[in-house]
Amino acid sequence: MLIIMKTGATPAEIENVSRMIRDRGMVPHPIPGSTRTAIGITGNPPDLDPTEFELLPGVIQAIRVSKPYKLVSRETKPDDTIVRIGSKGVEIGGKKLVVMAGPCSVENRDQIHAAAEAVSRAGAKVLRGGAYKPRTSPYSFQGLEEEGLRLLAEAGEKHGLATVTEVINEASADLAEDYADMLQIGARNMQNFALLKRLGRSRKPILLKRGMSATLEELLMCAEYLLAGGNYGVVLCERGVRTFADHTRNTFDVSIIPAVKKVSHLPILGDPSHGTGIRDMVPAMARAAIAAGADGLMVEVHPDPKRALSDGAQSLYPEQFRELMGPLGIIAGALGRTL
């Protein structure tokens, strides 16, 4: 259920409604809007009477939310959500598009600093780099763990970039919160419900990647776990799904970007690197994602992709990334946005 407060409702009136919700064993989620505040309710029984709330001071209407995902729905919050990352003024979801870039894995100090310098000069605002790498093979490089987190934070600070890194369990989340500005839930962990509940309690913003065969509703229901836990700083990411196609690593589903925009207020990024798995295809799919309405991109960039310990085939050379950024700015401008 969604409680719509009147324009000008006082903080005391909003708290009165929230108290009544808590007294009935449910959880209130105040959602400030451009003109008025709404209060989402989770844990409400189907027979909850809207009239109970409509009689309270400051309430204009109580309505039932028809979607199975409540808090991420535009029915609950018509305005686009803007997610703020770190202390460097980075925002995702507004008129300015954000590009996250960097290597798949943090390999050593020289590598991550070279990547950070290159992507920063080209216009990226967020440095990506994995310290924990869930790999298909147990013999593949698994990441530097806490040392990787430390090097990522060091490179981000030196080059003026916010940082994002993947977490794979509660222990890695506990450590990453001390180092990174944003925590990523990878495709393999999209439906790791214990991890979703843990990050719902985090105060760091979350990048939630779509699972390899996940539907739109499944993606949004996983985001619902995060918001229901109290973390409203959630950004979605399309990274390609598994299909019958064999000419790319995955099939980059550009169509999910406008589909998400229609039903949810959460921002969404495109990841054309994992979406294709092929370096030469990344620029075209990056342009397509921006044209489709994405709020930004996550792109893998490595100083020397041929020597990369993971995902070298899909990583751009620094000069390729620099060449990509110009056309992205032109497309964004045509849509009334900027990089």
C-alpha cells in the first residue's frame, strides 16, 4: 500500500503515519517527491483497510500498489531516483550520464593506477575494479581480496574517481564497505537473497547487475529486497543475457532499458563489455545503450588487455575508450543530456 501525503504535510504528520504503520507490525518507507511525500508500506496484509490511513491528518489518499515489486515501482515513486556515490559529487539518474570504467580485476598497483589515469583523462567519473572474482573455473584468477580493495581505493583517490567493486558474500561486503564508494552485486549473485538482505542494511549505494537469464520482474524483485531493507541507493545494470546466439558472449538486451524506465524509478546502466564479450563490439553497444535511455555505462578498460588476468578479450585499450567518449557525448546531447 502507498500513503500519499498532502502537499505541505508536516514532519509530525508524516511521523504520525509512520508510527501507525509500525504499531501494526509493518515497515514504513517515506519517499520524498518533488511536491509531496509518499509513504510505502511493506509487510502489509491484503485485507489492510486504506480508510484507516485516509482519516489521519495530512493524508490525501491511500492506494494499493498493483505490482509485485512495491518500492521500486513508479506507482510508488513517479519521479526518477538519483543515486549519489561517494564524496566527489557523482550522481546517477539525472540529466548527466555517468561512465564507470576500469579493469575487470585489480591485478597490481601499476595496473590499476594506469587504468585510473586513462579513464579519468577520458571523462569517466567512477573507477571499477574487482577484488573478489567469482569465476567459472576454480583455477582462474580469483582476485586480490582486501589488497585489491586497498589498491582500488588508493587509485580512485589519487585520480579523483569514485569507486565501485563487486562483493560476493557478507564477509567481502563487510570489508568493501570500508574501501569502496559503491558495492556491486554481480550477475551470478543477483538472486543471492542472503547477500541482498545484507546489502539492504548497507549505507553504501548498490549496483545490481541483471542475472544471466533473469526476467525484468526478477531483476526488479531483487532490487525490492534492497529497498525493503532500507537501502534506497540502488542502480540497475543490464549486462547481457544467455541466449542461443554464439556470435557474442551474451546477448546485450538493449530493450530492457526503456522497459525498466517505464515501470521503475531506479536508474539503469548498460554494460556492453559483458554484454558482448568482444572488444570490437563494445563501442556500438555502448552507443546503443545511451540512445535507448541508459543513465550511464560500465565499460572494461585495461592498460594492456592481452596481459589481463581476466576478461582481456572484452576490455578496451585506453585509446579505444577515449575515442568512444566523444560519440557518446553527441548522442547524450541529442537526448537533452550530457556526459
